[in-house]
Amino acid sequence: MTAPWWMQLLCVMLGGAGGGALRYAVSGWIGRRVGETFPWGTLAVNASGAFAAGWLIGVVHADAAQSRLLWLCLGAGVLGSYTTVSSLSLQTLLPARDGSVRRAAGYLLLSLATGLCAVFAGHWLATR
């Protein structure tokens, strides 16, 4: 039996609050450690989130009734707010707007490559 819609929404909301706070903490911590001339914090958040998403999809089956709330909380909620395409897009736009097109393109390519590698690695680890 499926949980009521309001419980599903609550799971996404609570997970989203935690993921947003975690994103702020991790990205800020890395930025303070290595500097913010390149968005290393966002890159690390997106790569670790992609890894976690790959791992999560390997261990939680979103269509199974007993796993639905866990998936909504962790997948849609936590990881949905922890990793965001809007940050990737913004941190690609900013250097490009300021005339650093090569840096913007490098960041975009590096982000996509690390995200794809991380999601595959997480899924591989979860299914072994």
C-alpha cells in the first residue's frame, strides 16, 4: 500500500531541508579551504551527490512500496536539493559573462565528467 500524498510530500520536504543545509555546509567548507577562484565546492558537492545517487539507486528500488518513502526522502529530497543543476549553470555562466569562456567551459566539462563517473561508481559499488 502506498503512503498518503501528504506523507510523501513531507518526506521530500524534510529531505530537501537537510540536503540544502548539507550543500551549504560542504560547499562553504571546501571553499574556505581551497579558495573560491574556481567553484571547487560546487564541483565536490555535485560529484559526491552523483556518487550517492548512483549508490542509492543501486540499493533502493523506488518502485517497491516499502522503499518509496525512503527514496522520496533521500533521492528526491536530500539529493535533489544537495545537487542542483542551477548551481552548475550559474557557476558556468559567471566566468563566461566576465570573459573567461575557457574557464567556464573547463568547469562545465569537468563537472559533467566527474558527475558521470561518480554516478556510475556509486551504482557499481552498490550492486557488488
